[in-house]
Amino acid sequence: MAGMDRKPSNLEFARLFKKYRLRSEIETLTELGDILAMEGIVYDDSLYTKWQQGTRTPHDRRILCSILTVFLNRSGVRTLQEANTFLESAGQGFLTDREISELPHLNKSIPFYVPREISHFTGRTSYQETVVKHLKEGNIVLIHGQAGVGKTALAISIAHQMKAFFPDGILWYQMDCSSMMDILSSIAIACGENISKVQDLSIRSSIVRSLTAKKQFLIVLDNVSSEKNLEYILPNNSSSGILLTSQQPAISTNQIDERINLQAFTFEETSEFFENVIGTVQSNENSKDIEKLYLLTGGLPLAIQVAAKHILHHNTTIGEFLKLLLSEKKTLKAFTYHDKNIHAVFEASFSKLNKIEKDILVSAGVFLGKDFSLEAVGSINNISASETIEHLRTLWRFSLVEKSVGRRYRIHPLVKIFVAPKITMKMRINCGIYFESFLKNNDLNPDYLNIVNRDFENIVGTINSLLGPKEWQHAAAIWTIFSIFMWHTGHLEEIEELGNKIYNLSIKYGDTKTTIHTCIQPFCILYYWTDRVQKARVFTEKGLDMALIINDDYLINMARMRLGRVLLGQNYLNKSLKLLNESRKYFLKIKDNENLMNTHMYLGELRLRKNNVDEALKNYNLASEYCEKIMITYVKNIFLGIIELNLGMIYFIKKNLIRSQEHYLIGLHYCKSSEENTGNSIHGYIGYGLLNESISDFDSASKYFLKAQKAIGVRKTREPKN
């Protein structure tokens, strides 16, 4: 078997052992030891430490398979390849067919996007039976009810139950923090297709319907707020199941077959929950207090869970917690459940936290995205990562925060509402300082696009929270960096919406540099590439005039370069040439590689328009040289694609077809890998199609012309609505 002769490495085993343990959400080696002890494997914790440090490696295959079982059960190891790599790192080769059949949840890349099962999940038997029955019949089911009533927990439990029933996988999406475009793209990826270039919602929906027509998925749409866009995802066939959860019972689409109103816990379920969490003895001895707590909270599962975790963590009694709860009972504030005061339940647990734990919980409320990183919340509170993890663990035990993925956490909407009045402006400013540093310090990371996209909503929300005169400098600093990222990643509507706010406030506050930046960077680029060239020119000329007034050489030459590009688009070639040459001299003087690249690309295009092919070739070759010196990987890849496509075109004009083909293929590869906007792909497809046509390869030519035609249809949907 492949890999059998590879010499085992203690360090490789140590790396995988730690990686899969943490992915399994086993936070300490002691916790792992406790779990293995339940399987009859008992070792001193010091041995596990040696495994993780790479000074020892286990060689007992039975023990290794037991560890794999733990990791598989907790989704730490997810595929056969990962299991084999882990076993091989200990010098044990690959799994046998028998071992594979005996190990749980060992899938071959079948998607299962469901959160981990809820600990102490209680009751809900009749609801589960009803939902499972309808899903097996291919129905679309809506679970609706009050926030905190347990809709998501019920859906998670059902999804785990039905894993074997849906052989193509179970997909889970948070509707309150995911766009329909992203959801459709994710479903397509689960089917083995990448449709990220298709920007029209209807077309993307049609493709997904076609891909899923013969699939058996369970698709869970959690926290649906309205019927808007649901028609794009609800299937036309009954081979897949659809489960929706929502606070809104009246989601008005006639495709929903069954609507289930999830009620709060009954008293029996509340008692059963406390029995599961704190034990039978204490539960029986405190049945009257449980009844009082049930009546006070209305049986709302989230409130009951917070109360039980508080009692367990502080080793107190239900009666003592009730006294605290009653003493904390205040105004209803923002949220009620019938006539019960849910706020008091959170306040009771909040009051027992120490100051830093309170600050961490409150500061988590500043994030508007679906989750947040522990680094972000640690930075806001000026504490180390290890301290942050410890405090977040405490909050997690209270059910005040939830684990998301990796080193990220989230808080329940009710908790977010609870902490909102407690958020201070200092927390918001610290958040702004963090994201400014975050954007600057990660720009050399090859995974920069994904890293920043994970916090996209958080960054937009942070900018919007810092638009007052005293906090403005932080919003402006983030915007200066983030606006360029937004352009490169195609967030055109967000650029225009947020840009208008920034532009107007920068004028109001007298922040001339931010006004100039907004005019000559995001607005110039946005309006030029969305066919509003005259508007781009107006803003760029305004930015140049302001830069000349404050005599800022860098901004003056940035504005000249951008205006030269706009005038080139309007065919004012001589004016464009003058401005581009002026800016080129300045950027050469300060050794600004990225803007030298941009200037030479524009000069190359200008030379082509003047039919000076050799000069155009020189400029694009210079642009390529400067591009290679750019340190930011995603920027380099985007522009290398553009430059290579133009070199392909130039060599085609010069009838050097071999060089032309070489550059076109490289350019199309970069455009695909960097997911650059479809305008460049169209250019490449048409050019490469013409090249193939010129050598009588009509099949290849037709293939690339068809790709260009599809890309043209996609591009029409990119522009924001005017």
C-alpha cells in the first residue's frame, strides 16, 4: 500500500495528534485522557504530553484506532485520507477494510455541515418524530417559534439523526448571516461544481436546481427572517429534504408543506433537563424550586439552559439561584417571552462573572457578523490569547457564548441584545484599532482573501459604528485599506453604500485626505468599471484639485494616474499620456512597484490604441517586472493575470502564435485562481478563441467563444443598481 515504507516521524504524529484533538474541540490533554478512560484506555497525562511534544509515539494499533474513533465521533478526523495519514504517522500503515467498516462516521467526502450535537439535549420527542416523518416524505418543513425556544437545537438533533437517510450529505446555512448567492455557490461545491463566476441569482439558482435534481440532500436553512429569495433555493423535486427554522410563523410561500410551532419546555421537560445537567438527587430534592424557575422563565429553553449551567458551575442550589434571579428582576428591556423576564436570567449569570469576563462578553456584542475570532475579542480587552481562551471557556460553560469553527466564537442573538446597552465607545474604538492592524498585518498572507472575508461583516459593522466626530479617524483608517479589498473581491454595492457615507462625512469633518482617497480610489475605480465613466472623471478631477491644494505629492500623482486611466477610456489619448508620464516619474522616484505596474499597464493600453505595438509590448513587460515585486500575493495574482492576457493579445497581433498561446494560458490560469472579475476572463476567452481559430482548431475556438458568451452574461449582473 502507498505510504507503508515511509519512516514514521514523532514530530509528524505530534502535529497531527494536536491538530485533530483541537479540531475535535478537546481543549486539554486531561479531557482527552478522561474520554479515553471511558473506553478502557488509562494512561498518565504525562504520556499524552510526550505524544504531543513529539518525544514519544504510540505503536499499539488498538490504541491508535481508539483515538481515531474519538476524533471521528467529534468530527476532528473527517475523511479516510486523514485517518490513514494519522495512522501512517505512527508507523502503522493504512486502515484495513475491516477497520474502516468498524470506525464510525468515516465518510468519503460526503458533506456534513451540521454543528455539533447539543449537550444535554432534552425532550422534543414528538416534534422530532413529526419533522423526521415529513422530511422522509420529501416535504419542506418550517419550524417556527420565539427566539431562544430551541429551534436550532432541534434542527441540529434531527440533522444528526437523519445522516444515514440522506446519502449525498446534509448542508446547513445560517440565513441571517449568509447571502443567497453564497449558499447556492456552497451547494454547487457540495455537488462538485464551482459556480462562483456566475453572478446572476436566477442563473445560479437554475444551475443548482439542475445539479441537485437527482441528489438526496437535507438542506437546513436556519433563522430565516423572511420569504425573500427563498424561491431561489426551494427545489422542484422531492428527492431532497428542506428544513427551515424561523421566528416568523408566517413565511408566505406556498411551497412549505408543514409548519410546526415549537413551544417552550413543558414542566416535565424542564425537570428532565435539570436532571440531565445537575443530577437526579438534586433535581428531585428541588422540584418545587424547579417549578418556580420554570414559571419565572416561561420554560424558555435558552433561559433554562443558562440557569442550569450557572447552578452547575457555581455549585449552588436552584433555590439560591432563584433568590438571585428575583433580586435581579428589572424592567423587561428589549425582550420578553409572554410576561416572563428573560433579561433577569441573563443578568443573574452576568452578575456572577468577574470584571474581565463581563468585559469580554459585552465586547463580543460589537461584532455584527456570524462569529468573531478570539484574537479580536482579546485585542479589544488587551489580554493574551491564552487568557482569552480561558475566559471564553467560562462564558461557554454558562451558555453565554457558543463555539463556532476553529478559534472563532459566536453569541446568541438574545445575549447580543442583552449586552448591547453595556457596550462602551472604548470597546468600539479598540475594535477599530484591531481591524486596522488586522488588515495591515495579514496582507502578505497567501490566504489573505479568505482571512478577511471571514470578518467582512464585522469590519463593515465596525466602520459604521465609528462614524461620529470623535471616533472618525479610526473609521477612516480602516476604510482607506478596506475599500481596495472590497473592490478586488467584487463588493461593489457595499463600496458605493459605505463610500457615500465616508465621502460626505469626510467633507463634514474636514478630513481632506480621506475625501481625496475616496474620490481617486474606490469611486474612480467603481464608476469607471461600472460604465459610469463621466462620473469617475468628475470625482477623480475633484480629488486631483484637492490634492494640489494641500500639496501632497503622493495623492497628486495617484490622482494623475487614475485620471490618466479615465481619460484613456474616454479616448483623450494625449491628455492621458501626459498625466501617466508625470505620475510614472514620481512613482519611479519613490520606488512604488504597485503603482509603477498600474502606470505601465495603462501606458501599454494607450500605445496599443496608437497602434504602436512594440512600445505596448515594452510597457506590459515592464508592468510584469514591477508586478513580480509586489509582496501582497492576491494583488500580484490578479494583475499578473491581466498582464499575461494583454501580452497574449500583443503576440497574437505580432503573429507569434506560440508565445501568444503561452501568455493566454498563463493569464487565464491566474484569472481563475484569483477569481478576478469576469471582464478580464472575457478578454482572455475571446483572444484565445481567436488564436485557436487562426490555426484552424475550430473545436477549441468554439469552446472558448462559448465561455466568453457565458462570462458576458455573468458580467451584466455585477454592476450595482443605479
